[in-house]
Amino acid sequence: MTSVLAAGDHFVAPQVFVDALRRSAGAHDLDFSTLRLPWPVEPFGPVGNVQEASGTEQQLLDALGGAEIVATQMAPFTAEVLAAAPDLKFVGVCRGGPVNVDLTAATDHGVIVSYAPGRNAAAAAEFAVGLILAALRRIPGSDAELKAGNWRGDYYAYENAGIELEGSTAGLVGYGAIGRIVARVLSAFGAHVLVSDPFADPEDVRRDGVELVGLEDLLRRSSVVSLHARLTEDTHHLLNADNLKLLPEGAALINSARGGLLDYAPLPELLKSGKLGALAVDVYDIEPPPRDWPLFDAPNVITTPHLAGATRQTAHRAADIVAGEVARYLDGRRPRFVANPEVLDRIEGLRP
């Protein structure tokens, strides 16, 4: 019998993991225990030496027992936790990147760490398109004004009117699973789509009917820019005070990817001057942002509380991907999405 801990939360619940594992790995004799972590009722954050985690190291250690396999989204697998879990062999993280796991420590202890690429691609892409439309057409602001008793007919004045996607140039910074869906939708609206991504295959981009350009060229030409890159040391503050000046007058900027991709400090002044016509953000440099955050008082700003991936389908898809990886491991096969692939060579008998 294989001991499995389903360490869920209030989005991907423990029972969602259990049900997915029974469907995918039901041929194996599994003994389940469960843990519910407080995210998103309580924001995630750094725990020990890992990021974007929920709960405490002690909570996780108390729940682990002799578990060989853990399915989770936010559990903090720090160096300390991994050192104290000698029976652990596999951690399945149902996120696009397992930032809540110390990969070096996992590899040192021979623990496979899998992840779930594309789990929220549809949800995040749809949300980004929603933010783009809301920003270009002043939808949240006009809704709030009308509910406050103000009929803003002046929004129809030429200088206040929004812009259409049809015939506009839209720039996407990052062209992974999410960016490709957004590009397809914006192209259907009639926008000319530019893409900046050093890892994109030029042939794939060409076949998709979009134009691959450098970042500075994209910023100069785009009336709306949406961020879809992964946050790394190289992409931290990828958009900043220096290159944001390249945007056309009145451009709209959308960030539903990661707060660290964008330097928020110059944005209030760019908005007040009109250089930046609209800003829509779902992610922040500090989450949640403080009540005195300067952008709350800046004009034409739309804010949402990190909701881009929040669909029920995402929760089930994420659990299913992890369950599939667990099933491969239990069947003696190499998982497909491994964050520390070097550990696989130390495990005898794994088949492709």
C-alpha cells in the first residue's frame, strides 16, 4: 500500500486530489490522508526558504507522517521539511512552476518534483482578454459612476472615448500557453498581434499569424500591451521606467502574469500625464497591496485580486495533471513534467 497525502486548500480541495488520484491511479492500493491549507482565504507568501506557499512547515510535517507521495498546490516543501521526510519520494505540485518547493533539497533527497504546465492557460487567457476590453472601453469605471448616480455622457466625447481592438496593434510579452490563446482571440477581434519572447519558435509564431519582434519594437508600436512572461531573475522588472517611455501616447498596459515583471513605481506619473492611457492589473509587487498604494488614486486603473486562474475547471484540470503524473510514477514510468529531471537518473527501473 502506498501512503499519499492530499495537501489541498480552498481552491484545489483535498477531496479533488483524492478523486483525481482514484481515477488515474485506481489500479494501485493507495492509503490517503488529507490536509487543507488556508490559501486563498489567507494570502500565500514566503515560508522558510520557499516562495508563494501556504500554511507552516510544522503543519505539513504533522500531516506527512510516512507519506511516499504528496499532491499539493501550496504546501511549503522547504529544505527543513524535506530533510525531515525520509519516506517521501514524489511531490506533485499542481501549478505552472513549483516555487513552493526547494528543488535543490528535493534533488539531494531523491524526491521527484512534478508540476502542471498549462493548468490555467484558458482561464488566465480569458481573464487577460477581459482586462484588455475593460481597460480599452472604461467598463468598470463607467459602471461605478452610474451606480453612484453619475450619467457620464462625456465618455462619448472624442477625447474620452475608448479604442477598438479591430485595426489596433496589440503587443504580448511572452508567448507560452497563455500568450498563444490571447493572441488567437485578439487576432479574431481584428488586431495585429506582436509577440516578444526570446524562447518562441519563429516558425510557430509565423504559422500562428502573429509577428515576432524585440521588446523595444513591441513597446513602440503597441496601443495595448499585455504581459504573459514567466518571472525569473532575468525578467524581473522587464518593463520599467526606461522602456515604458517607449509606449505610444495613451497606450493601455495589462499585467495578469506576475507582479515582479513590472516596475510599478513609475506608473502613477505615467497615468497622470496621460502617457499611459489605462492600466489593468491582477498581480502586484506586494500582495495584497497596501491601502495607501499610489495606483489606487491614479486615473484609469483597474485592479483585481489575483483572480486570473480562478475557475473551477482550472482546479480540476490541475489535480488531473498531477494525478496523471503520480500514476506514471506508480506504474514505473518517468513523469512527463519534472522540475528536477536529474533525480530521475538516480531511480532504477523507470521506463519512458
